[in-house]
Amino acid sequence: MGLERYVTKRVLQSLVVIYAVASIVFVAVRSVPGDPARLILGGSADVDAIRAMRANLGLDEPIPVQYAKWMADLAQGNFGQSIYSGDPVLSMVANAAEPTLSIGLVGITIAVLVAIPAGVVSATHYNEWEDYAATGVAFLGISMPSFWIGIVLILTVGSTLSFLPTYGYASLKAGVIPWFTHTILPALAVGLPYAGILTRMTRSSMLEVLGEDYMQTARAKGLPARTVLLKHGLQNALLPVVTVAGILLALMLGGVVAVEMVFGVQGFGRLLIRSIERQDFPVVQGSVILISIVFVFMNLLVDLLYTFVNPKIRYGGGE
């Protein structure tokens, strides 16, 4: 099949996955002990007030009815409103997602910019001091948790360079420079451990490619070493690296909450945790669905990036 049919097929599969996730999270959040109405009114509220609050929130209806109504709203792009604030879930998640997306995207960019050159140098200088240095730094990065790196950055870089804030977040609406200065340290904290993972992945992939027959043929033809390395070697070695980078970005967005807490960033992770504690069903449901959409989109994007990394790959024939 062609690229368009492949994308259509993947989108349909993604919709099925998202529907399954939506159904599971709907059941899961209602299986947690507790009553949102009682949490809103407080433990001293009488039974009639709690009953009235449950009716006002629509929680007194049978679960199948709640499910059908929510799915109907979801099909129209309506994620509902927060039980506590009454704000639209989509706007709450969008506002909280900007800091998380900013930190995650800058973090994975840092990881890729560090890892690919380091991995290539490590592979091309196998068993030399450059290889040992790159491997050692990669293991060091993998071994350090993101929140610990964040604390170290605050105590060292943040205290030395006063123009880099160590608390809070500045939106892109405030300007690129304020946004970048508030984002760079958290992004380094989440990006450096993943840089270690990608360095190891790039090194392993390059070592495998360097031993292939077509690399020896390219050298025998007298092609410049740079061309052999970048065009014939790195182009093929990047395929598994792109796969891992896409997965790591999705995981990074889900795990950035610890770094957000260290830097005082009101991001997506903190919104989700606070909503779970409050049993704010609509916000939890909307947040988890959007997380699943990010994972599904990243998988599709990685597949499409294959054709740009290596133009020889086509979605046809046996696909």
C-alpha cells in the first residue's frame, strides 16, 4: 500500500487504541474508593447535601448512562468540565501542557544533539580513549535521576548564572528569551539522562553498520571518509535511534513531573496528580486520553520519519 493508505490505516488503528484507553480510564477512575461530592463539601456535610451534589455532578446516574454521555461528548471533542473549578478540561490541560511540552521537546533536542555526535565518535574510535570517555559519561548520565540533576543544576549553574531562573515558568507569549531561560535548566535535567541512553544506542547501531559489506565497498570505491561515514553509515544507523528517540520523548513527557516539582513548574504532571487526589474525574480522563494521543502520534511520526532518514524505505508492497 502507498503512504496515504498506510497513514489512514494507522490513524484508524490509533482511534481504536484511544477508544480502548478512554473506556479503561473511565472505569478505573470510578473504581477508586471515595466520593468527589463528599470531598467537595467536606466530611461534615449531611447526606442530603451530598446527594444533591452528586445529582448536580451527574454522578447519581447509572454507570452505563454516564459512560454513554461521556463518549457522546468525547466524539464531539468535548472533554467536559472540572468538577471543582468548572473550567473546561481541554483548556486546563492545554494551559498545563505548554510547560511540559516545552521542557520535553527542548530536553529531547538536547539529548539528540549530544548523543548522536558522541555515539558516532565513540563508534569510530572503538576501544580508544574517546570511546571510553563517551561510554563513561553516558553511563553516568543514565545512572543519575532527572530530579537529582535538576537540584545540582540549581545549586551550581542557577546560583552562578543569575539570568537563568531556577523557579517557575514563562510562557512563549512572554517572549522567546524569557521562555528559553526558564526552560533550559529543567530541559537539561530531563534531557541528560536520555542523552546517555541515545549515546549508547547510537554507538551500538554505528558499530553494527561500520562492519557491513556495503561500508567496505564504499571505502573500496575511494569515496571520501566523511561521505562514507555520514551518508552510508549514519543514515542507516539512525533508524533504530529515531525509534528510541520517539519513544523516549513520549516517556519524557509522562515522567517530567518530578523535574516540574523541583523547579516549581505548574505543568501537566502536577495537574494530573492533583486531579487524581481530588477525584476530579473529567480532568483525569481528559489528561490520560491526551497522554495516549501523544504516545500514538509519536509512534506514527517515528514511522513516517523513517522515509526521511532513509529514502530507500517505502510503505508499499508487503505493508
